[in-house]
Amino acid sequence: MNGYFNPSLFDVNRPKIKANEININWEFEFTDIKYRIPVLYYFPKGLAFDMITILDNDKIRKFYEKNEQNQQPLENKFIYNHAEKPVQMIHFESIMLNNQSANNNWKSSSSIYIPWLPYCKPELCNLRKKHSFLSSTDSSFYCTRTCVEFNIMPQEPFHTFSFTLRKANHILPIRKQCKYTTGKSTKMQKIEFVHPITKQEHYLYITALEIVDRKELFSVDSQELSFHPYCIKLEYELEPELPDGEHLLLRQLNGENHQFNTSQYEKNIIGCADGITTIQTKVNSVFGEHGLPLHVEFFQPCQHIPEEIQFSIDGIYAPNYLMQNFNYSFDNYWHNVLLKEMQE
């Protein structure tokens, strides 16, 4: 069946692409969550598909009610919501058609339909009207539309369509806030927190917390340096160390909202919707007074020396390596249909 689709769920002005539709109605589960791909759209350069999951209205309502009352800054909401929102974030590790790889040449956009909200994105409304499994209920749903282009589109009829999903990295919230007077010794101050998953108690020992002159540390643009000559440097030890691949998310609370020029640094970059907030590194072969590896954080550049230093241990960044492969085989009916269309 011929039709048109918008490659993006967000941009209503994006030119629609003419495509053939294959109704596959493919259902599968990943990490105990059910997904459905109702249709494949295929066009001369590639294919597109929607991956849809039905959501629990009660959980969605509680989440939105909680965050409507949340008066915290935007970056706080980003971190906390990322950990708590009732939608599982996933990524495609690979996509293949007839065992031919797309070589990471795909783009995805995602959006959520909530029946009691006054506005609905046009593409989501169209999806709800088109598919009976959506229109027959008042449930919320989450949709990820992925548009894939192949360098060389397979010339034979489709036999198999497959992809590998990976659960997205996540943030484990801690929300521990600390405040220290500038110039007052903070050496060997101890901050205790509990890992949300392992329940292991960890101790952060502050080795140094000071205002530093950036020109003595980095090679930065002179104009940028003149406006923001200082930054806060935090050195600490962690006992015990976090599991492999995990690291703390620390953020200055009373910063001036100036972003780093990240091109100067080869370190972990931590940020949020408003920009880069922290540059983080682990000093190789350097140990603190407890004999533990020394960690260094440089918070946002600032124009003036603050009277006090406030920072937050927002959480733990935890990479997720859970992956699963999924395969769809076209039946003889669609094989014959596609063969006929290609011959025409």
C-alpha cells in the first residue's frame, strides 16, 4: 500500500516522504516491556518504522503531578526526571535489512501521547487514528520513529529485518547538598552517601576545595578568561570506589551559569539541558592521604570569587550494557508482493 510519512515526530513542516507500507504488526518484549511495530515504510533510500509501547496512565499522571509542583532549577529536573520518568529510554546498537547493515545511518525522534493533555502532536494523533490498538483505548503511549537510510538499498525482496536494542544509560539519584565557606579549610571533610542500587555506604573525603586562577591551569581564549578568570576546583578521594564504569555527578549550586569551552579538555564532560556544568578527571597514579585514587572536578568558570561554595552530589552515572537482538522474517505473502513491485 502506498502512503506518505513524516520522518520526524517533532517537525510538522518537514516534507513528507512517499513510501510503501508493509503491515507487520510485530510485537516483542525488551526488559519486560512490550513493544509493537505496526508498519514498515520503505522508500528508495531506506525504510522507517514506529516502535510503540502502551504506558500506565496512573504512573504517568503521578509523574507529571509531582513535577508540576517541583520548583527546582531546570538542571535538577533533568537529572531527577531522567532517573524517575516512567518511560524506558532505549537505543539502537545496530539495524539490518537482509543482513545488510545500516552502518549507524539512522535518526530517531520520540514523543509521548497523554490523553488528558490539551495538546497532541499531529503525528501522534494521526497514529492513534490509524492503528486500532491505540484508538480502542484511552491509554497513554510512547512512540519512537526511526528513519534508516542504506548506502545501497537491497535489490532483492526483503527476507529479514533485525536490530539490536540497548537499554539507555541511567542516573541513580543521590541528591546530597554541601555548603562550605570560601577560604575556610575543608581538608579531610567527609561526606557520606549510599549507592541506590548496591546499598553500599561510600565516603567522599575532600582533599582540596579552592578557587583557582584558570590561566594557571588551562590554555583558554583570552577574552573568555577576562570575563571568567576563576573556577572552583574540588579534589577528593572515594572509599570504596564505585563499580567499574560508574562515576559521580557533582554540580555547583551557586554558579554563574557560564558554559565551558570543552575543546580544551580531554576529560569527562558532565552537563544538562542548560550546558556544560563540570569537567571531571581521575588523576592516574596519584593517590590522596587515604591511599585512594585522587579525583578532580572543575566547576563552572566564574567572574567573582563567591563567599561560599555550594555543590550537590546529584547522583551516579551508571552505564547500561544490557542488549538484545530482535529478528523479523517476512512471510511468503510479503515476499511475493515485494518481488512483484520490484519487477514493475
